[in-house]
Amino acid sequence: MSEPDVIKLSPDPTRFGRNFVQSEAFKALFQEGMELVEDTAAYLDGPGREESKDLPRPVTVAYASESMRLTTRLMQVASWLLLQRAVAEGEMSMEQAVAEKRRIRLASPETTTSIAEFEALPRRLRDLIGLASRLHARVMHLENLISEVETAPVPAANPVAAQQSLLALAFGHAG
């Protein structure tokens, strides 16, 4: 077997985060997230504002709470996406991004809205809340994967394998 036929494996682990932020999947996620932020802002500033005027008092309170929760969740997601894009475009190192991530709270906000109140909310608001929740869950999953891999210790070199390689080289059995 000749040298070019051999697959050389790097002793360093592949860093999921560094690869993911460069991928088409991340670009699609980024686009989806930013469009959801825009759609939500347009709804809350326009049709949502009008719809909320016609709601009964208890539902108006739920509308205000859920719209605040929705915008908070989307701003957290947008911040995370922008941070990852900055890393992908070389505007920020992964180490800088890790430090900045401490400012972003991706935790799910608690809700006190009852099922009956939620079901009384305008259909479009409920749809946006559902879309934002799913996007948030995906971002949380990715953040957990990235954080887990990025902070994992690099495994120590296998001393037995190193000795076997030296012996193979010494006795002419390389390969």
C-alpha cells in the first residue's frame, strides 16, 4: 500500500461547532431564524396589535405575557445565531464566542398561561409561538452539542499505539 492510499487521521477530534457554522445547514437555520424574527415583529406591530384590542381582559393579559415571552425567546435565538455567524465569517474566534455566549440566556422562559387562555389567543400568535419554540429547541440542542464537543478534553495519545508504530517502523512493517 503506497502512502497516498493511506487515510491519515488527525489525532485531534473534529470540532462540531467549527464545522457546523460553516455548513449549509447552519445558513438555512440562520435564514429561518431571522425570517421568524421579522415575521413576528411584523405581526406584533400590525395585525397582532389590532387583534389584541378585541380580546377579553384575561386573554389580553395572556397575549401581553406570551408576546413578551415570544420576543424574548426570539431575541435569544437571534443573538445565538448572529454569534455563530460571526465565528463562521471569521469576525470572532471560537474562544471569543464562548465568552460572549455567557451573556445569552437560552433557557426556556416559564409560562403561567393556562391552556384555556392560550387557546383563546389569536391563531397567528399561537403559530408563531409554536415555530419559535421549535426553533429554540433546535438551537438549544445545537448549543449543547457544540458546547459539549468544544469543551471536551482532547484525549491523550495512546502510548501503546505509539510504541507499536515505532516497532513497526524499526522492523520494516510499516502500514
